[in-house]
Amino acid sequence: MKPEIDNYLDTSGLLCPEPVMMLHQAVRAMSAGQVIEVTATDPSTTRDIPKFCLFLGHELLEQQERDGVFFYTIALKK
């Protein structure tokens, strides 16, 4: 069962480091335990977003790629 998404962030068309910078800003405005879904087109996010989660203690619930678009579902640390 997929978690309820509390926030959506579309970083399509942006290149490193902008997607992670925008994610960091979005996470600051959210509460612990909330879930954010990120959409990106920059392939470097497949490396950067999992590292972002690992470094800050957030849980990467799902990572997918469909037709060159990357989707990430992240639960913020409690």
C-alpha cells in the first residue's frame, strides 16, 4: 500500500544541484513523518537523492524511472 503523499515537488528540467537544493528547501517546510514525492529528469538524481536521504536520515520509500522521468517517494525522519 502506497503512503499518503503530503507534498509534491516537480524538478523536471532542472540540473544538478538544483533538484536536491529544492528538495532540501521543501523538506525544511514540512513536518517529521510527512511524505514527499519528487519528480526529476536529471539522471544524477538517482545518485544524489538517495545520498541526501541517507545523510539526513530520511527514508527513501520508493525510487522509479519511467520513460526518462525519475520518481522518488521520501518519508521525513521522525
